[in-house]
Amino acid sequence: MTILMVIFALILFAIAFFLLSGKASVLIINEQKEQHQFNQKFFKSYGYLMLIFGLFACFLIFYHQQWLWLTFLAITSFLMVFFVIGLNRRIN
């Protein structure tokens, strides 16, 4: 499980870098000028959340509590679902 949490932490850090660097704006093709700042705030907020979750995943590498790992994975899964829903609203 420790190796899986290391891989998961690396994935979260990669997602956080992608969102915080501004490269995620390519996901929204039809973007108006006034909507650009709102989209940047959206990506930055989720980028910071992914960074915090990546740091917490690094903490969980050394702290072996099964219920805490499963709770963390459930919260991260819900966060990903809310990100996809928000991204879908911004695309339309």
C-alpha cells in the first residue's frame, strides 16, 4: 500500500503542477475574455487543493492507518468528481 500511496502522491503533484502552471487553460476551447479570469481562479483553487492533498498523501506514506487512507481516497475521489463537473460547466 505504501508504494501505491507514493504513486498517488506523485499523480496529485503532477495534477497540481498542471493546474497551477496555467497549462490547464487548453482544456477550455471556447473561452470569452471576461470568463478567462474566472477560469484561472477555478484552476488555481483546484491546483492548490491537489497540492495540499499531495502533501497529505506524503504524510500517509509513513502513517499506516487503513481507515484514514480510505477516507482520504474517498475525499479525493469526490474532489475529482466536483472538478470534472465544474470543468464541464465551464466548457458549455
